[in-house]
Amino acid sequence: MTAPRAWLIWTVGVFGYLVAVSQRTSFGVVGLEATERFHASASAISFFTVLQLLVYAALQIPVGLLVDRFGSRAMIAGGAVLMGLGQFQLAFADSIPGGVMGRVLVGAGDAMTFISVIRLIPLWFAPARVPLVTQLTGMSGQLGQLISVIPFAFVLHSSGWTPAFLMLAGMSAVAAVLVVVLLKDVPPGVERPTSQQGLKATGVSLARAWRQPGTRLGMWSHFTIQFSGTVFAMTWGYPFLISGQGLDAGTVAALMALYVAAAMAVGPFIGRFVSRHPLRRSTMVLLIAAVTAAAWAAVLLIPGRAPLWLLAILVVALAIGGPGSMIGFDFARTFNPAHRIGTATGIVNVGGFIAALTAIFLIGLVLDLLYASGFSNGVLYGLDPFRIALSLQFLLLGFGAAAVIGCRRKVRRRMAEQGVVVPPLRTALARQRRENLARRSQNTPSGD
């Protein structure tokens, strides 16, 4: 395991993931244009993303099983090809069915990418580096959202719909070529861990991964803190800021760039926290969920339009959920053997996207119902309708937090049976304070 070679492999994999994120989030920038191009309602526009995420979520477990069997190289390259075909289809679509077909292909290709990149990390890096490299993966991949917010949006507004989506299709082609040429599944001389063949063995592997409480804790962690940022970035953030909050396109682009920058900045800190305090990972998850809920409450409850500084705080709070949700994959890694990591990671990854597609669809449905009832005063994406529709996220945040607490109890009970007891947080903090004071007193020079 030579470090330069490991980082090269990781860079190629991350580029594939970066491209996937740009394809995934591209539709969040075109919500208003898509409404006009397809003559669609809010529910119909949300259906584009909901179906894309439904395909993504439905394929997570099958993809996890396939990457355990065939390796990351084949899956990442195949995913890039599917996403390229999807964006090519969408470039020329002028009806809802044609557009939906393109997003389905994008969702299928996207589903094949992230799990495959995550699986490379424990095979190429030492265990102590894995949490930090995992965070760097999520952090670097978020640069793909900058592509959809800045160059893609620029081409969309300057050259039109078709050239913009053809640009994304070309990026997928480049990613596929680089992966095929440069990426390797395992270091030289190392045998690639493979799952057992056969349908029965596959079912056994899936059942064992699911029965592991740590896997379910990872899934509910991902469910709770990943979805709100996804809802914001993929579908409803742009219309909410433009139409609901009355911001101009340049300011919205700056806020979206802040979203990416904040996610990149906080990722390494969360990675180091996970490395140093592995018994407090779920506490970090619950803290991020509370911050997300508080930020949304402040924006939605304030009379009138929110000031720009408060919207910036909301964007930063949502951005933290991205790298924070990577904690779920660390649960999958630490509670499952190497040959089952792909399967367990797939289960974890289902959580956040199931929550996201549920929220996206319900928000669009509520917006349409409020518009039809006359509450919106003829403005589909008005501020008052958005206040009610976006409040649905609190239900998912509360449900997810309760599920995290329930699974954490099961995990800690099993750990206690193995002799690992997690002390209460108050006790742990008090002990750490005493140790810090003792260390300082030892390092303080005496008066003589």
C-alpha cells in the first residue's frame, strides 16, 4: 500500500463521484425552467427528483451486493455511462415522460457510484486513516454541486437547455474513460475480497448486514441528517430562495457556493472527531439534527422574508448534514467484515435518500394543494406556502432522531456484552476535564 498510488486511485474514484454529484443536483438549478419547458405543476417537478431518488434508493442494496462481487472499477464506470445517457436524453426531452426517463437513468448511474468509491477506501488506506479519507471523499464530491450551480447554470442561462445538459453528458464520458484506464480495485499483490456466489449466499449476506444493529444505526443516522440538505440542494432550495425569499440569481448562486464551501470546511473536523471519539458518533448525529431543526425553525418562523445573514446560517447548518451523514458509513465499516462492507453501505445509503424523496414529494404536493385551495393567492412558490410545506421536514427529523436513539441502545447493549461500556456523556466529559487539568499541572513549571 504505497501512499502515492493509494491517493491516485482515490482521486480517480472521487472524480467519478464528483461528476455523479453534479448530475444528481443539476435538476435543482432548473426547477423554474423545467416548470416552463414541460408545462408542469410543483408536484410534477418534484416527481422528476422523487423518481430519480427512488431509483437511487431502490438500487442501493443491489449495488452494494454487486460491488462486493464485481469490484468498484466496473461499477463506477458503468454508472458514469448510465448518467451520460440520462443527461443526453434529458437534453432533447420536451415532455414530462421524456424528462423523467432521463432522470431515471441518472438516478441508476448515480446509485452505482458512491458506494463503489467508499468501498475502495478500506482496501487502499490504513484503518486509522479511513474515517478522515471517508470525510474527504464526501467533501471533495460536493464540488460537483458547484459545477451544477456555476458553470452548468451559466451555460443554461446563456446557451439554453440542450447545450447545458450535453455538457454534463460529456463530463460523464470523461469520468468513464478515466476510471477504466486508471482505477484499480485493490493494491498490487492483494487479493480482492469477494462475497460468496449464489442467490442463497447473497440473501444470507444481506440478512446478516441488516441484523447487525450497527448497520441500522448507520442507516437511521444517514436518514436523519442527510435528507434536509438534499431536499434543499436538489429541488426546493432554489425556488424557495428565488421566489419565496425574493433573492436574485447571483445571491442564490453565492449561497449555494457557501453550502458547498461549508460542507468542505466542516468535513475534516467531523472526520477527526470520529477518529478520536468513536463511541460518541451517534451523539454528533443527534447534535447535527438539532442544529438543522433550529435553523429551519428560525427561518420559517420569522415574520416576513428572512435576512440574508439568517439564510446564510441556514445554508451552513444544512451543509453540515452532508459530511455528518458520512458517520453512518463509518458505522457500516466498523460493525461489518470487509467482504460485506458494500452491502452494509448500501443499506446505510438507503436511509437518507428515502427520507429525501419522501420530503421532496410531500413538499411539492402541499404546495399544489395550497395553490388549488387559493391559500397561495395565485403564487405557486410564495413564501407563505413554502413556510407550511417546508415544515414537514420537522416530522422526519423527529422520527429519525427517535430511531437513532432506539438503535443506539441496541448497539450499546451488544457492546456491553462484549465488555465495551459507553459511559454517560456527562461522566465522559468530567473525566476528560480532570485528565486535561492533570496534564496541564504536570506541564506547568514549578516556582523553584
